[in-house]
Amino acid sequence: MIEPQLHPHVFVGSGHAEARHDETQRSIVERGISMQQSSNTMSAVEFLKSRDVGAKVIARVLLEPERRRSNDM
């Protein structure tokens, strides 16, 4: 099982670890979408991969914008 990477200041068991992880991931995905719009798709893919965003999420948010969650941007 792969452990999610958490913000270093979040204490596991505090009840906020998952929410903080989601906020961080959302911010990373938003930056990737912005990068795609201002630069190109490959730069966005490489950025998201370097931040450990999963391949399925990358494909969904960059290649299928109609399937983005409302909070993806």
C-alpha cells in the first residue's frame, strides 16, 4: 500500500491529515492546469508527475477538461 505524502506539519491522527493532503493536491493540480494553459501539455504533465500526481488524475485533468471536478479549476 502506498502512503500518501502529507504536509510535514500535519500530525497523523489529528483528523486533518486527509483534508490537508487534498488541499495540497488540489493546489498542485490547479498549478498544472495553469501551466498547460500558459505553456504546453508536456510541461504540465512533467510538473504533475514530479509532484507524485497519479497518471489517471493527470490524464483526466489535462486531456479531458469536461471531466474535471469543479474544484480543479
